[in-house]
Amino acid sequence: MLIQAAVNGVVLGSLFALLAVGLTLTYGVMEVPNFAQAGVITLSAYAMLWLNQTAACPFWIAALGGLVVGGVVSVLTERIAYRFVRTRPLAAPVVALGLLLILDNTALILFGGDHVSLSPPYAGDVIYVGSATVPAVGVALIGTTAVALLALWLFLQRTKTGRAIRAVSQNAEAAAILGIRLERQYIVSFFISGILAGLVAFAYGPMYAVYPYMADAILLNAFVVVVLGGLGNVAGAAVCGLLLGLLESFGAIYVSAAYQNLFGFAVLLLMIVLRPAGLFTNRSRRVA
Amino acid sequence: MTEIGMYGQQETRQRVRPRPAWDYLGIALLGFGLWVLLVESNSFYSSVLATILIWTIATSGLNIIAGLGGYPSLVQGAFYGIGAYGSALAMKWGQPFWAACIEAVLAAGILGLIVGLVFSRTRGQYFAIGTMFTGLVVSLVLSNWQSLTNGLLGINVEFGFGSIDQLNVVIPAAAAFSLMLVRFVSRRRLGWRLLTILEDEDLAEHIGVPTARTKLTGFVLSACVGAVAGVLIAQYNGTISPDLFDYYVGFVMFVALSVGGAGRVLGPLLGSAFIVGTPDLLNLSSGIGLLLAGIIFVVVIIVIPGGFMSAIDAVMAAASRSVRR
Amino acid sequence: MTEFLEVEGASKTFGGVRAVDGMDIKLAEGQICGLIGPNGSGKTTLLGLLSGTYRPDRGTIKLRGQRLDGLSTHRTVQQGVARTFQTSRLFFRWPLGANLAAAAAARLLTSTGDDADGGQEKLLALVGLAGRGDVVCSSLSNAEQRLAMLAVALATRPHLLLLDEPAVGMSPAETAALGQVIQRIRGELGVTVLIVEHNMHFMMGLADRIVAMNAGRKLAEGTPAEIRGNPDVIAAYLGS
Amino acid sequence: MRRVSNDRLTILAGTALAAALLLAPSTPSRADDAKTVTVGAILPITGFLSTLGPPERDAMQMGIEDINKVGGFEVGGQRYTLKLKVLDDESNPATVGVTAYRQLVDVDKVPVLVIAAGTRNYQALFRRSPLPVLNILDSTYPSILDVDKHVFLLRSDTPAYVPGAVWYLKNVLKKERIAFIGAGADPYSAGIETWVKKAAEEYGVKIVSVVNYPLNTTNFAPFIQAAMAEKPDAIYLGGVTQEVLPVAKQLFQSGIRDLPVVHNSGVTPTQAKQIIGDPLYNDVMANNYDFAGTLPETSDNPATKKFYKDFVTRFNQYPSDLTMWAYDTPFVLVVAMQKAGTVTDRDKIYQAMLGMPVPANTISGWIPADGGKLFHDRDAQTMSEGIGWCSDKKTIAPVFLYFMDGLKVTREKVVADACKDH
């Protein structure tokens, strides 16, 4: 039972890490709690579904199409709404939830409310880890997250744009003074966050089903990770994502499955009270 | 330049001398007018109006801590839910109706006290996120505590009033009273202190305002008024389920307040009428209804941060200027 | 007879840095005392301890025999301590009159708004802002905003007034005017004033006593003349 | 300059705006056309019960069209035709359903209300404005019939089909150790769980584990593992299609492929393909057994066979048992109104319904109660059927027919090779 719980935890943890990293990017750069990310995931998943079933593209092409849609929709949210509340941190969370309302219900109107399954070719396979079993879609999720985290880390450390984004998230004014064009960094970071949302759709879609509010619950869980990991701290988010996944899966098996995501929220509430700036924060960002 | 208003509204807000009590008369007249509307129109429109009025009460409660105090609480939906479930369960366990109401409001007040204490040190965005997750935890407990709340199926509520007509009087009266309460609080010491906290909490502390105690009082008051709305929705619908008090509801109430005009007496009424009324009146499916609400909300928050009431102010100020010229 | 203000062994550390390290200060009622020292000597932190903005890690602060060191900020204000800030802080969206009304009523039981005894006009005249009550603070000039902060602090009817670099960004003429305002505050209201300030010329002409600090400790104390000639103070300022 | 105090003007403007906002769209409520009787129905068109609402709406529409085709029906010397008005409760009776109830019952004044889920949520409203209520879906335990005396159930209640599934597991599939997985908070699943336990006790089958997961769970791995820890030889899944299929899929994905998976959700091949996904659904459904009402396709009544063909051609959806009950609903209403001699007096129609016979051209194959009455104490009953899966034809086929008399299985018939002649 122990291995199974650990395996479940790694799968769940990878999901949270992948989600949290996307959120952290936008939170770090623009101090925006980007709840609308759940809507981006939903629309990206529906794009994959439409390409795969209606337009009958092979699964991998459909997946790529979904990633691009995710990126574009995410940039759109910044261009039409977040841009205007950059100087108003109090308005940001409510605008984010407003955007979530818009994106989720657009999906509901365009594609209807039915649960439809996104099935990759490996949907039915199983991998055995000792006595524990892992569905192939779970392994795909772990793989996707590993690749995404590595790519993101390389991008942020090695490339010029990556360093510019990190500079902006450290101190936007200083970065501007150094000649970094802020607008461009906001667009790039939202585009990347949109790609990450597409990856979540690609990896999480097949596990349950695609429906308009599919990502709301897991996004709220992931938000716990964003706060735990320290706002704007990518490494922190990845590690905490894994930790929360393990905590929830062990909690589910050994304590009570009904209140599985309650453990995460309890930890979050504790965090906000005790250390408003998070565990791993590299600077105590005083949120207005 | 720090953000000087809660939503960055730049316009100045005149602190005028307190006026005689005709404000309350105006609101009482408004309440009477709404009662006539409630009783006269056919049952579908009166059910929409009743929901609007009950939402006005809950949003008016929120107006105390969010409108006056500038604290963006997204947990009002949970207090609303505790009022409903508290009164329904108390009656199920044999309490008389009026006792059940008081117990429900007290329970919400106590939760408000706890949440207020827990979040006393957090501000702004963290307060919003913290209260949102608190609302999430409460809605999770409501839908999963199978033995107590019967889970997602919800529970039926005994009718505590003498008759439907009695309830139809209480709802608009309570709505008018909740608007008056905000006007009353805004001109008492509690209101002033909340307003100083809205403007600049640190400075308020340094001129002697006991900010922690003031915020807590405002929060508990908001919770109790929210619970009153909960009791009424339970009585009106006759049945309640966790979906009525989903964490989302706290956010939509905050939307209604912001759209209507936070800190303004009529803000909750206008906001609720708009956010709750429009989808029902145009009987849109909740998908399109919520989409519309989302779009309008984002536009209003960006274009007129002060909400409708500040727009009305601007229009009237312009009108009075042009009249005099 | 108990001293007006007695501070013994006051200390405060921020994240490992010992900003104030065992300071002792005594102030007599009605005195104007200057607090000088190079940047980072702990002047502002000490002011913060007196005003209740921070709580001291160790040491005691007594005002007219009342212990202040354990109190929260607003309770310290209620004991009659008021302060201004380096950057001007007002309720910018409100008119100045409303700021004063809020300050006056914050700790009293009555509701505010009605300026019963015309105190506001007297206060505004005292600080040189007569008739500016209806102006919204955001449209006051920089110097006027600094004077407005002074008026707001006085509106809480303090016994001890703490000024945090009040003359920053003021022209020589405005600085001189400020000096007179402070004299009048001490003279007409009998308020004891402690000023943290760099402008030595301003302080020399104004303060009855001066305390010099360096690295969180008291370097020297005495009349302006004594301090001006004190070698340690000069060394600390010019850097040894 | 003394600005006009804006608060007084704002209050007046606010009042005017609020009044205008509420009065403007008040269209006069539509008086009913004397010749048409509205059949009002609250069905779950969207939300997690969305696999059940649409087929019921479509089948009811077909029933109404067949009645109107022959000139409608005659009551008290006046000819009437029927018109269907369906409101979507979005699988959320307590909030959206309540509003729909008021619209149909108070505003449109329908003589009889047809509902699917949420009977308990309308209890207070039944008392305020009582009328006969026909439920065409909601079989739970404790039964909805005790919610209010005006409620009729136009389908067999849970005890009429669940025990047959356990009997089949023991006597046909020779299984002894059942693991039950279901959503505790869902009354349909809770009802099934109760009767599975009762039947297991009666037939000497062991329930090795009962696992309840919270509603809108998406990751069932921990629950599946908890159930499998007891080494069951059969899995029983409680709940409707939208709950059962994801669990069946994740069972398959966790490598559990040889145990029979039994449920009572009335799944159609099209729904299985959509929810589980193509081509996986054919493998997942292979050892799937669905015990519910009889299927139109397998009925030997010619009218039912015709209904099956018409439904498939018109909606290209596979009609399950609930479509037959929905098709019969207008026929039941017509006979009730004719017997009561009124289309408006709700109480007379209610009394007529209590004693009414089985209407002539219904297709569900109602088994009459004593005296030829349709309702056995307000519950109309049909034969029940066990349905298996034919992997080669990727569709469903009947494997077992039965009728429950208490806990005794009667008129049982095991279909030897179901997929052959299908």
C-alpha cells in the first residue's frame, strides 16, 4: 500500500507542480493570482479535443494545436484585462476570477456541458512499479512535468528573455530602468504560462474527462503550492507541488479520502497567517 | 504612488457634514416600493426580486467590511450558508423558529470572529485569497459532511413564518434595514474608523484608531448580516443545498458590491439587481448568464472602479454643474 | 518627582541588526530635544519605539510614570504620544478638515464630523495653514502636506510630539517658518517635542538639548553648543 | 460653493433606476391557448446528469407528436392537443430547479408536473402549490414516494431491479465476493448500495468492501485501491452513467480487467464511447453488466420495436429504458385527464391517476397491479433486464430478464448467447 500511495503522490504532485509553475510565472512577473489559468486549460483541452475528433488530426498534432491555443488565450487575458490592473493589486484577484467566469462559460456555450474523454493512443496501458500500478496517462503526466520544468529552468537561466523575466519579477521598476521592455516580458511570460496550461490539458485531460469546469478544483489546489513555494519562486513551486501531492495522497489513504483536498487548503490558510511570503521566498515581498 | 483608493478610484470623496435623518426615510420609502413590487408582480418576477433583495442584505453586510473598511472579503458566501444551514438544522433539532435564527446569526458571528482573528495580520490581496479559501473550506464541509448536512442533496427547511405574505413583508423590510444599517454605521464611530483604515491603515493606527478591534467588529457585523440573508433564503426556497453557498458565491457577492459601488449605501441593491437580476430576467441559461456577468464585471472594475454609484455621482455632478452654469 | 519621559536600556533588533542598543534618555516637560546622528544610527528606530510603531525587545519607556513599552501603537497614541513621518502620510482623498476631525475623534467616544469648539481653525492657524481646512490633501503643496501632518498629530492632543525629519525638502524660508511653528507648539500648547533631523543649523537654533547617537547607542548629550564642539560627534559625522 | 449634497439625489436616482430595472421587462404572462394543454417538465439537460435529460425530452416529444397526430384527445366534449415545455434544472434542483418549479407550476399553471431528479428538494413547494407529480427517473432508497402523496414514480423502484443483479452474479457468474464503490452523497448510489447489501444477505453473497468517494471526485485511484485490497471477485459500481463510467475506465487503467463490473446506470454505447473515449471503451465495457429496465430494442412488442427504430433514425442515439417511460408519460397524462374529466383541476386529475388502468398504446410493458391498475401504490413497474456488452459489435445486448417479487427473482430467463442473434 505504501508504494501505491507514493506513486499516486508523485503523479498528483507532478500535476500540482506543472500547474503551480505556470501560476508562479504570472504571479512573479505581474503579481497577478491568475485564476483564469483554469479557463485557459479548459479551452486548450477543448481545442485538442476538437482537432482530434472533429478535425480528425492525429493525437500529437491536436496536442500541439492545443498548446498554441493555450498560449494565445493566456496572452489575450493579459492584453484585455490584467494589463489595466497592474497598479491595483486589490483589483487583480477579482478580475482574475471574472476572467475565469468568462473562459469557463465560453467553453460551456461553445462545446456544451457533457463530459467527453480526450484519449491518447496509450490511454489503456498500465505500468507496474513493484506491486503498485500506474496508468500510462499518469506516467505521461510525470514525464510532461519533468520535461516542462527542465525546459522552463533552462529558459529562465540560460536565455536572454528568461533572465529579463526573472529581473522583472525581482523588481519591475529597476528592470525598466535597465531598459527591459516590460510589455514584452509580460506577453512572453503569459504566453509561456499558456503553453504550460496546454501541457496540463494534454496530461490531465485523458485522466478524467474534458468539461467546462474541469480545471477549477485542481487549480485551487495548485494555488496552495504557489503560496507555499513563495510567490514568484519557480523552484519553490515545483518542490512544493510534489510535497503537496504526496501529502494529499497519503492523507487520502491513511486519513480520509473524502477530505482529500482539505489538507492542502488547511496548509494554505496556515501559511497565509504564519508566513505571508511563503516558505522558499527569496525576498519578503510585501504584497500591498 | 501607492494605490490610494481601494479600487484605485481617483475621484475625491467628499466627507460632508451629517444630514438630518431623511436618508433613512428615503430608504424606508424605497423598501415600501420594493414590497409593493414583490407582492404585485407575478410569481416568477417576484421570486427573482426576492432573490435580489436577499442578496442585497448579504451584500450590504459585506459592504461594512469591504465597502467601508476596504477589506476585500470573499467569504461572505460562507456566512450566508451558515445562516441558512444553521437555522434549518436548529429547527430540525426542535428549536423554535426565532431561536433558530438567533443561533444561526450567532454561529456566523463566531465564525466571523475566528476568521477575522486568523486574518487580522494579512492585508489586501492576501486577505482576499485567504478569505476565498476559507469560503472554499466551508463549502467543502457543507457538501461532504454527509451525516450533518446530508451532502449535495441538501436539506428541507421548516417554514417558520406565519404565512407567505409575512415572509414577503420581512424580506424587503430586512433589505431596507440592511441598507440603513450601513448608512448608520458609516456615520457612527465604527464607520469613521473603518474609513480611516480604508484610506491608510498604518496612519489610522498612529492617530489612535484601534485598527485590529475595529476590523474585527466590522467583520463580525458583516458575518451576522450575511447570516440573516441566509436564514431568509432558506425560508423562501424551502430547501437549501451546498451549491447555493459555493465558494464562488462569496466572489459573486463581492462582484455585486463592486459593480454597485463599494462603500455606497445603495451599492448592494444596484449591484445585486444587476448581477442576480439580469440573468434571471432575460432567462438566460446560467452559462450565458455567468459569461455576461463575467464580461460586465471585468469591464466595470476596469472602466469605473467605483462601480455604478460613482458613475451616477459623476453624471449628477456634471448635471448639477451644467444646470448652474 | 517622576521625569516627564524616562527611557532606560531600550533595545530593538531587526533581522539580526541591533538598530537600538540599550538607549537611556530623560526628557523634561515642555522641552524641545533634538536627536542627531549619521544615517543608520538608529534615530528613526528609537523614534518608532517611543511612538509605539515598534515594540522594544528590552528596556522600559515611561511617560509621566506610565509604562509605554508594552502597548500597541494606538494605545501609545491614547497615552498622549503623536508623531509625523519622513514621507508625508495623510488621508489624501479627504479634505484637511476631515483629517483633523478623524484624528481628534479616533480615540474619543463621540462620533465625529462636528468641529464643536472651532479647535480645527486654531490648529490650522498655529501651523500656518489657516483657512485651508476644505482643501483635499492630495492637492496641498509638499511643504503644506508636511505642516498638515503636524496639524493631524496635534489634533490627537498629545503631550509628547515626535517629529521625523520635519524639514526634509523644505526651502530655507519654509524651514525657518517651521522653527517658529515648533516654538509656538511648545509655547502655546505646552507640548514636549523630540525632533529627529539632519539640518544642524535648524536644530542648533531650536533645540534646548541635543542627544547624539551612533550605531544604536548614545554618543553624547548636552546643550547645542556642547554637542557642536564634542569631538566624538564630529568624528562620527565626518567618519573616523 | 456649496455643492448640491449628492447623497439625496443619488438615493432618488437609485430608486428610479431600481424600479425601472425591475418593471421594464415584465411581459404579460402568456394565457394558455384554450385548445392546448402544456406538459411541463423539469429535466437535467446540462450538468452531471446530462446523459439522462435530453433522451427523456426527445422521447416525450415523440409521444406527444404521436398523440397530436391522431388529432389529440377529447375531454368533456372538447378536443385538446399537447405541447411540451421542458426547463433545464442543470442537475441542480435545489437552486435552478426551484425557480423552474415556480415558472411551470405558478406561472404556466401546468396540470401535471414531470420531473426527473430532486424530488426531495421540492418537498416544501409541493406543500405550497400541490399538483400531481410524475417522476420518470429518480429511484432512490428511501423511496421518493414518501416525500409527498402527490408523487408518482413511472418506473420500477430500486428494489425492483438491484437484487436481480446480485442474484445473477451468484447464480450465473458464480461470484462470491463483491466490492461496492459509489458516491455516498448521491441518493441514487446510496439506494443501490442499500439493496445490494440486502440482496447479498438474502442470497448468501459476501460484500467484502464498501468504498464511498465524495461527489465530483476525478481521481479514483485511492478508492479503487482500497476496494481491491479485499481481493473481491466482482465490482459493483453505484451511481448514474456520468459517475460509473469514469470509475470503470480508471479500474481498467489500473490493470483490473478480468473482474465483472456491475452497475445500474442504463449506459448506451454512444455515451460509453463519448465518456470513456474511442477505442478504449470497447475494452473497458467488455466485462460490464448493466441491470435496469427493459430495453426497447430487445422488446417483442411491435410498437416498442417501432419506437426504437424511429428514435435511432431521428436522434441517432441508442434509446435506453428511460426513453420508454418518457414516451409513455403523455399517454398516462391523457388517460388521467380523461378519467378526471378535466384538464385544469389538479386534485381531480390526481385522484384519477391513483386508480387509472394501464393506458392502451404505451410501450414500456407495464405490469399491471391488482385490478389492472397502472400504479402499484403510486409506483408503475416493468420487467427488469440485465444487459451485457458485445465486443465484436461494440454494442449492448440483453443477457438476463427477470421480475422481482420482494427479494424473490421470478420469471427469470437467462439469454444463452446474447450477442449471436442480436
